[in-house]
Amino acid sequence: MGGKKTQITNHIRRIRLARSDLTQAELARRVGATRQTIIAIEAEKYAPSLELAFRLAHILGTPVDELFQFDPSLMDYI
């Protein structure tokens, strides 16, 4: 998990705090991840697996496409 941002942006932190005041540790426990993984995803340093993205969306009560967006402007073209 380096310092480069992913092409996937997300609203996890905003939704996590607005809807439930859920801590990163509790969210991690509920989705079966580590707190460090949640921190990296929220900071857009790591893009979750598809399964983890669905788990996050389910726990946060938000459709996946509202929680995550793909930003093609960040693509590295060959």
C-alpha cells in the first residue's frame, strides 16, 4: 500500500460518520478486514476487492456505485 492514489474514489468516511458514527475498527470488524485496510481505502491508497466493496456497501447501507466511483482521468495510459 504505497503513497499513490488509486483510480477508485470513495465516500466511505463521510457515509460512515454521517450515518452511524461507526469507528474504523468497528467497520473493519464487521466486514472482516483490518483497521489498516479501512484507513488505506478511505485515504484512496488502496482499492478493495469486489467482495470487500460489496461488504462495505452492505454494512453502510449504500449501493456500491454510490460508495465507490472510478475516475478515468487518473488512468496511466501506455
